[in-house]
Amino acid sequence: MFTNMADDRVARVATADGRHLAYLEVGDPDGPLVIYNHGGPSSRLEARLLTESAVKNRIRLVGVDRPGQGRSSPQKTRTYSGWADDIVAVADALGYREFGVTGWSEGGPWALAAAAYIDPDRLRHVSSIAPGSYGAFGDNSAAQYLSKIDALGGTLSLRFTPAFRLMYATLGFMAKRFPTSFVKQVRGSVNDYDRQILLHPEVARGFGETCAECFAHGSDGLVRDAELLYRRWAFDVANIERPVHIWQGLDDKLVPDPINKAVADAMPGAVWHPVNGAGHFIAIGEGDDIFAIAAEELGA
């Protein structure tokens, strides 16, 4: 079942347990379905940044707010397998038996979870773009490669939750009240490849909007998301044998490439796509190539 709620004109899917998942779609409405997992802090609006690539490759790209973020209902207990069930619910509601899944940054691990839990007869394509693989091999296992602030966030999420929540509440305040400054701060922490992308006015505005939308219900949803990412994952990437495309900028300052090269090396089905000189914003910069593979595997 799905509805388009009249109050705020946000399309939503109803789940079996009474929650609602807000979504936004771009691209070809008659094309094969790819369900998109946004980063963090971000929201379903992130899909707008990929519109041109989705249209070019005739993909129906559907960005979905994860529980408690954007306009999706909160969920008391978050799990990777539970989110895989939610993804299937979205595909069912939209009338697709076969579909693909992708995710960027902190959305990348949720795409990997889909590969781990969803029947490959239904899930015909998976890509994970610069995934935030912080807990793939144990609690905060990627800490040695992260920036000091991200590594600190991982430590706080595991050992001092109140401070972790305060960190994210402050992030939400900045994103909602001062979006221009928020985007400028991000631009100052990335490489030139990413800066050039973020200097496009439409991209900068869209990125600011999608980050602010994350906090429509406050920061709790993002906190619950991040806590799962930093803790040892409930699934083992070494057991994922189906093809999974992992895209990685080799000059990524936010999620450095050794983090995801280790994931690719451990995953039997991984197809490694390194991009020389690229940073974290390869979902936008390499979107045409990323969705070309999705279109091929989904028979677009």
C-alpha cells in the first residue's frame, strides 16, 4: 500500500507494522526500479542530485528516508535486516518484483545489508558508493583511517551516548539554521574534485536542503543510524557472494579508500570500482557510469 499524503505532499509507503516511509522519485517513471539509500545527515531529497544520471540511463530512482529521518516514522528498534524488509516493502508497494538498490556514504552500508538479506532473485543489482563502512569488521573498526572528528564520533557512540547525541543535535542545528555555512564547512573538508562539484549553485543548494531535511524529526533517527554503522555489523560481508559494485574515490577525505578496499577484498561478490583523483562526491561526479551498470543489470 502507498499513499501520497495531502498535508505536505510527501509520498509514503505504509509498512506492515504501521509505520510510514517517505520517498521521492526521479528519473524515468517507467524504468526499472533502483531504491536509493541516502547518506547522513541527509534524506530522500538527495535523489534529486542524481536526477540527470537517472534520466540518462532510464532508471526510476526512488530515495527513501530511513526511520526517524526526513518524513519517515521513527522505529524503536533498528536493524539491518529490518531495513532490508522495508526496502522490499517499498518495491512491493511500487509494483516491482525485481529491482536494484544503491546507497552513498552512510547509505552505502544499508545497500550492503540489502545484498546480505534480500533474495537475489528479486534484488538484481546492488551498488555501494563510498560506503561508511565504520563497523564492518568490529566496533569502530575503521577508526584509524577516519578524521579525528569522525573517529571521536565512533568512540562516543560506543562509550558515551549522551555526548554523541549532543554532537548530532549540534550538527542538526547547523544544517537547519545555517545551511550555507554548513555546506561551506563541508566544502572545506574535501578534495578539489568534491569542491568543484559543491561549487555548482544547484548542487550546493540541493545538498544543503537534503541535509537540513534529515532533521525534520530532530536528530534521534540519525543517531540510531550512526550507532549501527559504528558498531560491529550484524551481517558478515564475507558471506555476500552475489555481485556488489563498490565505488570509491581514491582521494576521498571523508571515507578514505583503505576502509572500503578491505570490505571489497573480504567480499566474494565485490566488483571494485576505484576512481583516481575522485573524492567522496563520486555519486554525483560518476553518476552516469554508476547508473549505466545498474541499467544494464536491470535490463533497462
